[in-house]
Amino acid sequence: MELQERVFSGMQPTGSLHLGNYLGAMVQWIEMQKTHECIYCVVDMHAITVWQDPKELRHAIRQVTAAYIASGLDPKRSILFNQSQVSAHAELAWIFNCVARLGWLNRMTQFKEKAGKDREAASVGLYAYPNLMAADILAYRATHVPVGEDQKQHLELARDIAQKFNNDFRAEIEAKGYNDGIFFPQPEPVITGPATRVMSLRDGTKKMSKSEPSDMSRINLMDDTDAISEKIKKAKTDMEPAPPANLEELSTRPEIDNLVGIYAALAGVSKQAALDLLISTSTEGPSIFTGFKRALTEVATQKLGPIRAEIVRLMDDPAEIDRVLADGSTRARAIASPILDEVKDIVGFIRS
């Protein structure tokens, strides 16, 4: 049976979505919905791997959905829903818990980072959530996953799980008419653009993150013009007396490289063009990059201002957001349920 190309991706409703989420993933999502069947999820089940206040979680689910729509995702063209409304995610995750190996999970670097030194106190969900991520993707037999660089390891795990499932149950898969013995595809990462990994405004060696204690480290989609201007003004650069002369030199200066990449992505120009602007606006003295930061502020507020305004408008009508999620979950279940039924048959479960 020929696999249909299908895109799946999602974001957690924890904290405020920021520029890294927008440039690292959502810009790709918007483009891909023009050419592919796309399923975009608010992964609320992943969110509770660490404790969440229920009221805040409900608000965050709606706000992330509003951000999806405000950024350009069309709920009629794409499927937008929250993960917990489609039980196939949890059911398939349990089956994958029994397919994946402990050694695979022990290699996941994000668990080590998030659990910190006291790993014994971390939830089982935090440890096993890469298996749930694999289920999120493979419940739809998705072939393409737009992700940030930091999620590549988890996607590689999803590929390993898919391969092992296909190998373990090859006879049953072929008996169902899959002559090549392939039931689950090997999902491919989609990582494009000049800012696929947006870094902290305070430390160019760390990615921009919702969990970073300092709000000055990120530009949130809900930041107003004044907040964006202040954060860019105070964004860390470096102590070098001159701008980088070329892209090779730029890559050795992480804070400047980050700002140039952000400008390129927001303005829709090449990184070389953004670097040329940096060079042409640079001055001597301690305020060497003031002109470039001014240009970056202008393009950031022009791009993000309308998104913020639309999020605010959508959040004034939570019933409409809930309607979008309900419609999306119905459409998602229509795809995932038959796939899950086949999985149950393959592993030997009896269905009524």
C-alpha cells in the first residue's frame, strides 16, 4: 500500500509562545499547509509531564490555538486540535512503550536537561514522553515533521520505533496486505530557513526557551512594541570592535549570528543580505550595533504586532476557539482511529 504524504507537528501549551517557536516551526507549518495535508496539535498531554495548574493549562491551550491561527494557520485547510481529545495518542503510546527499549530512552538528552540532578523525582511521563511523541506522529502515519533542531533526536527515536514495530510484526503486517512489510513510515524532519534554531537574547549558546527564568531572553508573541524594543535594545552582542566581515566569521560570534538570523527570517531575506545590513549600519564605539538593532526592532514589531493583536481578539471569544478544537479533534480521530484499529489487529488484540 502506498503511503500518503502527511505532515504532523505540535507545541506544548506551557508558557507563552515566543519568536523561537514562530521562526523555528510555525513559519514552516504555514508554508506546508499550502502543499500538504497538515495536522497541527496542541500537545497538552506532554504539558502535564511536569505539574500544571488546571486553570492556567486551559487558558494556555486556548492561547496556543489562538497563536496558531493568528500566525497564519487555517483551521479549514489544516487540522488544529488538542492532543487529549484524541485517545489514539495515549493508546498508541502504550504500545510504543512496549516496543521502545530503555537504552533508547536513556540516550535522550532533553530528559537529562529537564530532570536536572534530581532525576528520581521526575515523573515517569517526562522520561517516557518521547514514546508519546512518536505516537503523536505515527497515529496519523505522518511522513513529514516540521521541527526545530532540538527535536531531531526525538524524531530519530520515532523512526527507530517505527522500524522496530515493522520488523517485530512483519508477518502480521504483510497478512493485512502491506506487501512490503511497512506499516509505519520513517517520518522525515523538515528543517528549513535562516533561523531554525533561535537562540536566547542573553546567551547565544542557548536556545530561546519558555523555561528560561529571564523574560529578557526571549521575545514572546504577546509582547507589545515597547517590550520588543527594550529586549532587542538590551540583547547581548559581544565586545569585538568591528562587525563580522563574512558569514564564516559570523558563525564564530553566536550572539551576533543569532540577531542576524532573526532579522533574515523576519524580513524574508538571505542571511548574507542581513549581514550586509549589519555591516552598513555599524558604527565605531560601544554602540556599534545600534543601527542594526533599530532595523531589527522595526521588522520585528511590523511582523509580530498584527499577530499579537489577532491573538487578543481571538482570546475574547473562547467558545470559538473551543469550536475550532472540537472540529479539529473530530477530523483527527477520523484519521487516527482506523490506523489504531489496524495496530491493535497487528499486535494481536481482540476488538469488539
